Amino acid sequence: MISKIFIALLAIVSAAPFRDSYENGRLEKRLDNGLGKTPALGWNGWNQGQCNAATASTALNTAKAFVSLGLKDLGYLYVNIDDCWASKARDSAGNLVPDPAKWPNGIKAVTDQIHDMGLKMGLYGDAGRETCGGYPGSQGHEVQDGKTLASWGVDYWKYDNCYTGTGFNNAGANTSTYYPTMRDSLLNSGRPIFFSMCQWGRDNVWIWGGSVGNSWRMSDDIQNNWGSVASIAAKAATIAQYAAPGGFNDLDMMQLGNGKLSGNEERAHFGLWAIAKSPIIMGTDMTKLATSTLEIIKNKGILSIHQDPLGKAATTFQPSGAAAPSGSSLYPYWAGPLSDGIVIGLIAVDKAGNYSVNFSDVPGLGNGSFSWAEFYSGKTANGTSASFELGLHDMAVIKVNKSAV
Ligand code: GAL
């Protein structure tokens, strides 16, 4: 009897959904729901087709593409549906209902198929009265909705912030007071569900987000242009210290494949999101990817940086003789720790040319000769520095072995 009680107690303790952490330089309880130990990898329909992509057939076609393109084997697991998947009204018991025209066999039939393919399924909701697109929000229904998601086999819940306060964009509402309600509902839902907070970087979410979600958007919506990519990345450099296993800054969904970024810009977008440890959630039609885009997102070296178990985000460093980073515009020099080395990012921010780095300038390295590899070119060497010819907005992603040779 005593041993049974002891085992039961042990089970409760070991399932505690929080862990003590000093990641922010002070003691805090970070969410520890067993998910998001490394940043999420997957797809979401919003950047591809907004409401039009919130259908069973789009989810299943994406899942099939993940398998046939070899992306699943590289770790792309989440197939996430965004706004507009639901019917406009809840049922008489107050439950969310999938739109029957978009989900003829319901959600569960789709999650079952996605799970059978070895993948995971995500859905979208909102903390307010309505989603941004005018579908039912979870305000006042948090517990019920968490149970519904679990019963459907949902693995990932993106939680938006419209109509929480006055009007569309939550004026007057403090997100830190109501996002934990859905966290607790998911924790008690009976299923591990990744909690993706989408409150657009309000209320300094990076400071408290680690105790609430597995990721938190840190900016307004990404746009399909280089300026938007660059400004989000510049801001991410200022909050890199808040990323840690189980909870990461979310720089928003990818714009690769959507026809506006050059090849150089697609490489930099992917490389920056990888070294900043943002979720990499593709936002384009995965059945129509250009070979050049596919090659970028299948880069094994860069994916290994993104999925490194240390889970620390890179930030900017100032080489001797260079102007200081400003935080508001993209800076060319980035570095961060890995479990087995250091990652350096060089970005041709303003002009094409020769970009070089002396390892003695890089935090975590120092004087001496190091072996390194650059993942887009495949170049490897030993030395005290590395340099690359980069076209405008292109990026070099370099992994340096920590022990000098
Ligand atoms: C925004 C959100 C976008 C997308 C959209 C759907 O608030 O930031 O990522 O989900 O709502 O309506």
C-alpha cells in the first residue's frame, strides 16, 4: 500500500509541467510539458492561402508532400491549420464544430491519417470572443475547447489574440493575464498539446512566455518581403536570451516559396530563423515547391543547428572595427552557442561583397585555429578566420568546432 502511494506520488512529481530555470537571469518556472525541446518544424496554411487553406484536403496534401519530399525524415512534423477551419457557431452544447464543407469527415479523421503517416496535426484558435477571421473564440470555453482538441488528437494549438479587449486588436487587455488559462486547459486536457502563443509580441511576452507557452510570436505578422524578414530578425537579436528548450521566440511563419524573396533572401530568411531558434513553419504550397527552395529547407547542416539540443539562440556580436548593432536594423554579424560548437551567421545586409569573420572576435571562441564548415556552400577548412563572397542579402551559416586545432 505504502509503495503504491509512493509510486503515485512519484508519478505526480515527475509529471510536473514546470521546471526551475535561470534562463532569464532570474529564477522562474518554465513550462515543461515535454514538447518543443527544440523549435517546431512544420507547415501552416495561412501564408499560403489564408482562409482558403484551412481544409482537410490541404492538410492531407501537405502531409503527403512532407513524406514524399523527404521532409518528414528531416524532422518536419507539424501540419498546422490556421483560421477559418470552424463553423461560425458552436453546437448546442457549446462545442467547436469543424466547417462540414471543409472537413467532410470531421477533424479526427484527418488527425488519424496524419498520425498514421508519422506526422502531427495543429489547429488554430483565439483567446478572445472571436478569431481574427470572425470564427468562435475560446474566451469562457477554454476548458471545454482543450478537451475537444484532445478528443480530436490535436498536437499543436496556435492561440491568437483578436477580440480579447476592446475591438479587433485587443486594446486594453493584458495578455499575460489570460494566456495562462489556455495553458492550464491544455495541461489538463489529457493529451500533450504544444502551446503556440500568438499575441504579436505584446506585453514583453519574451520575459514571461517561457512559463506559459512552447513558443511566442514576438512581432506583428510577417509580410512577404525582405524588409519584413530583416526587421523581425533584427528585433529577435535583442531577445535571444529568452529562448531555451521548451520555449522559443517565434519569428512567425516562413515566406519561402511565395514568389517575392530572391534566392539569396530565402537562404538568409531560413538561416536567420534557424540560428535564432525560431519555429520554422513553412507557409507555402508544399506540393509546388521550387527545387531551389526545397534545397534550402532540406539543408541538413542548418537543420542540425536549428535542432541542436542546447536550444540557445544566436544574437549579434560586434567585430573589432565594425559599427555597433542597433537592434532596429539587421546586423551582418551573428553568433551563438551549440552543444558541440559555435554557430556564426554572416549576412550581406546592405551590399554584395566579401564578408569575413576573425574567430578571435566571436564570443565563445578566441585565439587559435579552428575547424569550420559553411552549410550553404559546403566549404570546410581550418584557420583563424573565414571569409565568403556573398550576393546582396545572402547569408553564410558557419559551424565552428569549439576546440582549437
Ligand atoms: C493573425 C495572426 C496570423 C494569422 C491570422 C489569422 O492575428 O498573427 O498569423 O493567424 O491572424 O486570422
